[in-house]
Amino acid sequence: MARISWANIGVRVFEAGIDRGVLYVDGSPGVPWVGLISVNKSQSGGEAKPKYQDGIKIGNRTSPEQFEATIEAYTYPLEFERCDGTHRIDNGLRITQQRRKSFGVTYRSKVGNEIDGLEHGYKLHILYNLKAEPSDHSYQTLTDANEPATFSWKITARAVQILGHRPSAHFIIDSRDVPSSLLEVLENILYGTESSSPSLPSPGELLFLFDSFEDMIYDAGSPYTPVFITYDAGSPSTSVTDTIDGGAL
């Protein structure tokens, strides 16, 4: 057994910054959220629920947690107007106080240490089923030292059911733990490629992608298709009577 050491190099890890914000609305292709300042997660739920018997504490379970946060930004994508309760009519006319659409968001926070700085790694945050509640916003007269106005929204979420776990609306992918090829697949889905539009995988698709990665599979056409049996069809002239339907989710 080795004695604990506090002088190891490269273990002084810290987190800082936010970038690569993407907005997903109504299954439409994701759009970049330029001007994103912060996502401040607040604690909701998780309170202790002690249980007593004969004056002795025999249990100390916690209540389910709910995802809540505040998003602050200098500006927002036009697609977010529907999430803010603003609907476009015709020729630039907008009407406010309308029904707000739910949306999804991804963003990246950086992970650094004393050797690599902020290039040490990063975390991808994926948020589902969000609803925005606009905060107060004011406009002020122009002066010789103008500061950009900022917008903020209180965010709540509807958690999704996860087999074997409590419901959640917040998923985190740490680049330090994920195989590089799997991370590339995920980022190609989230950010798009030259031939595919950026999209937000459902929680089920996300879980399956990570659970089934590098399984021995017959080519079923997409990384989401659950096939776990390999077939040897022999030579090109060999007749194959069994068919494999890769299907889709």
C-alpha cells in the first residue's frame, strides 16, 4: 500500500469557461448559440427525508432532484424566440406573450490542470425538455460608455425516465473518460458534418450509443441500430436464407 501524496503532478484539476453552445428546437437542426455567457445550475430537490423509529434515525433518503438553471447571454438565436414566447407573424412583425416551446441545449465547459491549462479536457453538457421563463430586462439611454445589454432566463426541465436510474434531464460527457472515436461520433451528431445536419439524439439514443459502442455488430446502417449477432455469409455465391432487418429506432 502506498501512502497518500499531495504532490503528484497533473492532478490539480479545475473547470472554467463555457463555449460551443447549440440550441435545438422542435426536432429542427441545431443552431449555434453565439453570445452565451453562462449557464448557472441551481439546486432544487435533493432534501434529506429522514425516517425514525423509537426516536432513532433508521433511514435518510433524499428526495428526487429537479434540473433548474439560469441562462445568461448577450444575444440568442432567432429560433429561440419561440421558446421565449415571441412569435413572428409576417414581414418582421412579432407578437409576445405567446405559448413557449420546449427546447434542448448543449454546451461545453473546459477542464484544466497545471500542466496543460484549459487544453487538458472538456465536458459536454446535454440538456433536454427545457422551458424558459424570461427575467426582467431594461433598456437604458445611450452614453459615451455603453455596456452591452444582457438577457437571462430561468430554465426548468422535465426529466426523462432512465432504466435503473432516477429520471434526469442533464447528461454530462467527460472527454477524459470517453474513447476518442466515440466522442467523434457524438460530436458529429451534435454539431453536424459536411453531409449531415446537427441534431440532438434522444436520451434513449444517447444511452444506447454509449452502451453499445464497439459491440461486435453486423452493419445495420446507423450507430443506433441494436444488432449484436455477426453472420458469415461465405462466398458471394453462397445462398443466405436468413434475413437481418437492421430497422431503425
